[in-house]
Amino acid sequence: MYERHRRCTAVLAASESPLDTDIFKDVCKEIGIYDADGNPNDKYMTFVAAHVDWGTKPETEQFRPEISTQEKARDYINKHLPR
């Protein structure tokens, strides 16, 4: 249920400037919040609101050690992003 939020959190943790990376766009397309051209779609704001809420849940704190470094975050993305 929370895999989309985990992927988003991991991609944000994977780089100093994640919003400028292709992998960020790829993750956002894969989780359904960006269109094929790499732009936010009509589901984007709803997801962002839910993502903020997810960030306050205990599950989030349990997940953070899995992506505690940029390397761990990139590894998580590579393991969980369909190619």
C-alpha cells in the first residue's frame, strides 16, 4: 500500500537535487503522478497531500534506515523500480 510513497521518499533521498534528475521523473511516471512527457498530472497534488500524511506515520520512521544514505536510497530505487 505504501510502496509508492517509499519509492518517492527514496528518490528524494538519492540526490542533493533530486527534482532535476531523470530518475525522479522515471519514479514519478512509474507511480502515476507524472505524464509520459515528465510533467505532473492531475493525480500529482492528491499524491503529494497523501505523501505528507504518510510522512507522519510510524511506518515511515521504520522505513528511513533503509534509505539513510544516498547510496542506500539509490539501491532501494534500483531494486524497486520496474525496468
